Amino acid sequence: MKRYPAFDPPEYVDWEPDPGLVDEYRERTSADPRRREVLAGLERQDLLDLYRGLLRFRLHDITLQRWVRRGVISKAWLGTGEEATTVGAVHALNRDGRQGDYVGPMIRNAGACHEMGMPVADMLRGYLGSLDSPTEGRDLHVGDMDHGVVTPISMVSSLSTVMNGFALAFQRRGEDRVALTWVGDGATKHGEAHEALNFAAVRELPVIFVIQNNQVALGTRLDQHHGPEDFSEWGRAYGADLLEADGNHVLDMYAATRLAADRCRAGKGPVFLAAETFRMGGHATHDVEEARRTFPAELFERWGRRDPIGLYEEFLARGGVEDPVDPPETGREERKRIRSELEEIEEQVTRQVEEAAERALESRRERMPEGPEAEGGVFAEGSPGGTSGAAHGEGR
Ligand SMILES: Cc1ncc(C[n+]2csc(CCOP(=O)(O)OP(=O)(O)O)c2C)c(N)n1
Ligand SMILES: [Mg+2]
């Protein structure tokens, strides 16, 4: 993809594929027989849609960074380098709005919203706080139940118990549906995460917890808040199934999530999906320098070579788009043709995100809420025994 020197992490600016990592990427799609079988079922279009989703996430974040630079917003929380952990998982679900599976994305999983079908403009409006944003200007955490996206609140791990609630409802109604949420390595240290993992395991709920280990929680490194090297033993501790996945490999995430969802649908949930990835920036746009001081430069270099978009692009061009589990050798001409197809997709997605940004800025010019509007919709209207005044926050 086109690189953005003003906004990309320095490791991405002159990104070139590392041949060893490309080989590993290819090997991983066929190493596990069950994942291989899942991936063998993917159509060319599915593979390109995953690429589209990764790009959309990166470009959504570039837009936010541009706005920070221009003073439109004060800061933004990005998923740079972690896009595959979100996009691969979401694409493996049944994305059928209210009738389908439900996801609960944290702020670093913005890609889940647009990949479930929410318009990018609405997500950007969330940041701008306009009246036509999903929360009518109240919060930048956005969701939309019409697209199966549960709106998060900012308290980390609180979504886990909420998603258990949905999964419990699916189970009690005998519905063939799954709930999925992402729990950061840091969020796993909150008591509510423990409650959620335990309750889900004890009740065998159809829920997937993607443990998104990006090696850091705000300014605290994994080794400062976590005893073991990783999360591989956490399934055993709770008596739940655990799968491990490469969080920078969109197809590995896709395959693992599909297997996890199958297990849940068969009544054998929950599944913990431990995904290893790395936060290529700061906690948000304000502390990038601090984050760079938190880790040795070598770690950024190592993960920088594993850009989930660059690697996937290379994989597709080297035959992955024709057959993801047994890619044919592509010659120069063939690779050129595939690359130009990918470029065309990139142009479309870039245009889509730019137009969304334009529409969101229009809302900022014309649809910002007035002060008193903050009082509306705080309490449910017409609740039994409630007064209409309660809907506007009076007398409470
Ligand atoms: C209950 C709670 N405590 C503290 C915070 C402040 N806080 C926001 S993000 C964060 C770190 C989260 O780390 P992690 O779960 O690893 O997610 P990441 O930011 O790395 O994606 C903290 C402590 C919060 N939002 N909620
Ligand atoms: Mg983290």
C-alpha cells in the first residue's frame, strides 16, 4: 500500500518484504490441518475483502492522525500494526446485523465497526461529537446494534461481562449465534475480566474472548504486569478451550476465529483466542515518543517488519490470492497484474475513507449539538412507572 511518511511509524515508511517472513506467512496457512481446511474454503473475493478491510482500518486511522495534526481533534487511539487481529476475527463471523453474531470492540478495534457494516463516516462523526454520530455527540466509543456492534464504554474489560450476557441469551434461546470481544493484555488484569472468563467457562457460553496481547498496557510493558511469557496457559486455568494465533496474520486470525465460532455453535464454548501482536505507536497519538522509550528500538524494528498489511499484500501477490493454502508460483507478469488489482482496491478504499471524512466534517460544521441536547435520551422514555420528565434527566 501507499505509505504515509507524515503519519506511519518510521518502520513502515520504506517497508520492504522480508523474504523469510513471507515464507513463514505462507507456511502458516497450511501448517495446521484444521486451519488449512478453513482457509481452503475461501474464495478469491473473500481474500480481497480481507485486504480491503485491513486498508480501511489503516486509512481510518490515518484520517484521525491527520485531524490531530490539524487540530480538528485533540487525540486519537489507533490500531496501527494490529489491524489483522480485528479484521481477521470479524470476517470469520456471521455478519448479519441484528440477526447475526455480535461483537464488542474496544477503541483499538475500530476496524470491527466498519467491517460489521457501520459507515466510516459515522465512526468519524463519533470522534467529532456531532449530533448525527451514533451516540449523538456523547462519546467517541461507537457501536450500532443494527450492525451487530455493541457500543463499548471506556472502562476496560467491562465489555466482557456484557458480551457474556448476549452469549447467555443466545444459549438460553437455543440460537446458533456467537458473541465476540477483544480483551487487551492489560484489561485481563481487571477483576471484571476474571469474572467474565470464569462465568463463560462455567456456563459454557458461546463467546469468544480474543486476548489481544499487544505487549503493552498504556505505559506498562507486558513483563511488568504479567507473570508468564504469554497467555497460552489461561485456557487451562479456567477450564476453557484456548487457541493461539498470529495477530499480524489476517488469515491465521480468520481461521482460528472460524474454528472458535464453530466450537461455540456446537455448544462447546467459550474459546479464548490468544493473539500476539504489537502496538506500533503510543497508547494514543499524544504519547508516541514515550512509547518509543518504553521498548527497545529493536522490538519496534522486529514488529515493524511484520506489518500485517505489507505481509498480506506480498502473500497475495505471490500466489496467495489464487490459492491461500497452496499458492502457485507467480511469475513477474502475474505478480504485476495482481499488484495492480490490489492498487485498484486501495484507490477505491482511499476514496471511500476520504469521502467519509468529508461528510463527517460537514456534520461538524452543521450538526454540532447545543448544550441542552446533552440532557435528552439519558433515561429510557416511557419506562414502566417512569415519568416523561425522567427522560430528560429531571428530578433524578
Ligand atoms: C477499568 C479501567 N481502568 C483503567 C483505565 C485506563 N486505561 C485505558 S486503556 C488502559 C490500558 C489498556 O491496556 P490493554 O488492555 O492492554 O489495551 P491496549 O490499550 O493495549 O489496546 C488503561 C489502564 C480504563 N479505561 N478502565
Ligand atoms: Mg495492550
